Amino acid sequence: MSPAKIDIFDWYQGKLSSRRLLILLRYLKNDSPFKEAYLRDFPEQYDWPLEDLLTTGMWNEIKAMRSDLWAFLGQEHLPFKPVLPPSAARQKTEQESAARAAHDDLIAQLGGGS
């Protein structure tokens, strides 16, 4: 099957395995429209090689789908925590710290005003 005849939507529809998709993406030319768009849309994730980004992205998608399936089937809660590249994990930690500090300041102001 030629990569030119494959649509990424085939993976979502189950017509293309995750393994096959990773192999096809791995051997795409660096100047392919997909790789250029991916790197343009997610520049903060350059701290991992593209293959690792793609593999992790698919892993996260599979975990999210499993979590949704468990919820749909009424099973116990299956938490979804995505695997993030180091720069995205740092950014998330910084945002959570800033939100926590703002929350603590607000609580202190409300407690101090009474």
C-alpha cells in the first residue's frame, strides 16, 4: 500500500494498525506535509525526536480511547494521564503552581478580610 493512498483517518476507523501507521510515519520524508505540519503545530515539543513524539502521541490516544471505553461500558474509572515531553510537563507544572498560588492568595484575602 502506497503512503500516498493512506489517510490518517484510516487509523481512527480501525482500518490501519498503530504499528503500521508508526512505520509509515517513521519513513516519511522530513519535508513531507505531515511532518512539516506536525512540527509547526507543536514546536514546544522539539525536545524529543519526532519518532518519540509520534509514538507517545499514539500511546496517549490509545490510553484515552481505553478510558472512554471503560466509562462507556460502566466499568470502574480508568484514569487518563497523558505522557508529556519534558518541556510540556514543565509548562504544565508551572501553570499548576501559578494557579495554586492565585488560589492561596485569594483564600488569604478572603480570610484576612473577615
